[in-house]
Amino acid sequence: MTASRSFLEPGTHSIDRVTPRQRPDGTWVIDWSLRLPSGRLLSKRSQGPTKTLARGRAKRTAERLLATGGAASLSPGMPITRFITEVAVPSIECAGLAPATVRLYLTAADRLAARFRGLSVAGALTYPECARALQSISAAHGYGAAKNAKQALAAHIVAPALARSMITTTPLPAEHPIDITTGARPTVAAPRGSADLTTGHWHRVVDHLLSLDPAAGVEPPKRGRWSHADRIRKRANAIDQCLFQASTGLRLSEALGQRVDDFEDRGNDGLWLTVTKPKTTRTRTIPLLLPAVADHLRRTRLAGKADLLLPSPTDPARAWTQSASKEAMSELYVELAESLDIEPLRTLRSHAWRTVINRALIARGVDKEERVALLGHTAEVNAASYTHGRDLGPVAALVGSL
């Protein structure tokens, strides 16, 4: 929500009358205005992991701007991470891009900020530093991710910095293109489809995950901002996210952000969940289809206070972001493919469980309306996209807790 359009007196701001809004990645954003003593009106954006922190950062920025008259608000020496937050992210969100492109570019901005951390705008936006950052992203995430990062860097970081005279030349000259192909993380072939993931695979994956100790094999870091405990919590999140989605058929966007008090333990009738962030407009209450997963969650995630089911590994007050969960998921699913010899998991991710569950329900004779109610999609999508493999035969104990 934007601030009231009522006139701001010189030396005042609109922070206290603006309602922060939450971005898809869980962060809170506040758009506010400040009128300098000179009468000049500035429009600003601040963000934080909570509403309170976002508003606090906005007020500290307002105090700094009032103290400096706004002259030092954007300078070559400002941290590049703050420039990305205050300039690049709003530029991406307001550029009229397709939603999928916005998500890709915001992820790219986060990755660039991580690699530029500690540098100023002038220090980061040089050819050597940009090459190092883009090639690091290419090595870690592949050519496609590096290409997205390069496009976001050019259009939403370099261009605004040039326009504000924070740098004088582009660090991305056309005559000396940065090589993001050599050393890129290899990509795998596109999946043949979720039909390759069977009900047998499903039960093997769940049984294997339930047997894992999240701390096993997690080495203490030699350096970096992640502690050993952070890494273990990240591993535990990946395991439990996979179990949670495999036992409910929830989409990733639905699974993230669920809270402990969204669950209802009905004893012999099983563990039920109210999906409070459905992709569709209708909230739905569904059972966990696998009693073993329900018991696991009762002992672990549901045994504490009524808080986030899958919090950030480094901040329990914040929900795990989609970009972070996807990266952890990618690592886990490839590991499962190798350790369990389930080749489809090299390319398929959590959405595939919806297909497996829907096929199993069809094989058990569950009618279309109940499948739609469980999975939260339209009858047309259910009929059009999830009918492959109706001849797979009986499925063992899929809905035994219902």
C-alpha cells in the first residue's frame, strides 16, 4: 500500500502512515516519501525480514537524508548491496516484466549482492569484479542463471548507476564480453515428464528421508557467514520440505509460509492441514496422506511453539524463501537420484509429487471432485494434465489415514 497523497511538510516523511507489504520471498517492503527542508520530495523504498525492521530501516534512512539534505544518498561509495536493495530491486519490480522474469531477476539480484558484498558501487561495478561475480554464478548455478544475472546487472544495476553518475563507464563493454560459458555448471537434459516417477519411487524416497539424520555428513564451514548449525538447519529444511510436499501434494509456494497452528491433530483420523496460502482463491483443509510423515512432523516441527513450519535456517522469524529452498531442493533431489538410483529425480522437483499422488488416487477410484479438493486445482486441469498412467494398477496404502 502506498502512502497518503496528502501534502508533506518540509522535514517530514510518510513512513508512519504507510502499510508495509510482503514480497513473495517473505521480506517486507515499505514505499515512503520524504520532503527535504529544501522542499524537494524524495520517493524511497526500504525492506526487512519483518514489518518492524522494514519500518525501522526506513526511519534511519529518513534521518540520514534529513541530516545530509539528500546530497549523499546516492554516491559512488555507498555499499553495492544497499544500492541493489534501494534501486535495482524496485527497478526490476516496476519494469513491467512478466512475473516469471521478475522472479528470475530478483533471484539474480540476490546472487549478485552476495558476490559483491563488502564492495562499494564504484568498487563492484568494474570489469574484473563483474566478471568474477558472473563467472561465479555460472559455476555455481549454470549458464542460464549467469545469463539472467548479466541481464539484470546491465539493465537494473549498471544502467541506473550510470544515469546517476555513480560510475562513468560501463563495466560490461560490448567489445569485451564476459565469458559465462567456460566453467559453467553443466545442465542436465530436460525431464521426460512426471510419469517417469512411480508410486514405488515415492515410497522409497519417503522411507529414505525418514531414516536420515540431518546432521550426518554436514561439515563445519571453513569460512563464510553460514555457521555449522545453519547448515544443519538448511539440510533439515530440505528433508522436511520434501516429506511435507510428498505427503500433501502442495505446491512449493503453498508449502512455504505454513505455520504450526495451521495443523490440526485429529487423533485416529490423522493430521490435517489448512492451506492458508493457496495458489487458488479457496483455502482448503486436507489430510497428510502418509501417517509416517505425520508422526515425524508431530515429533519435530509441530512439537514446539506455534511458529513457521519451515523457517529460514539463519532466522527463525522469517519464512524460507523460494530461491533458497529451490537451491537446497536441487541438491537433495540429485542426491536422492544417486543414492536410490531414481533417475527422474535428477531433473524433476517437488511439483512431480502432485502427479504421483493424483495418479495414485485415480488408481484407487477416488473421484475427480475429491482429487480437485485435495490438490487445489481446477477440474479442467485435473482432467487435462493428470490422467497419464491410469493403468498403473493398485497403489498400496496411499490414503490409509483417511
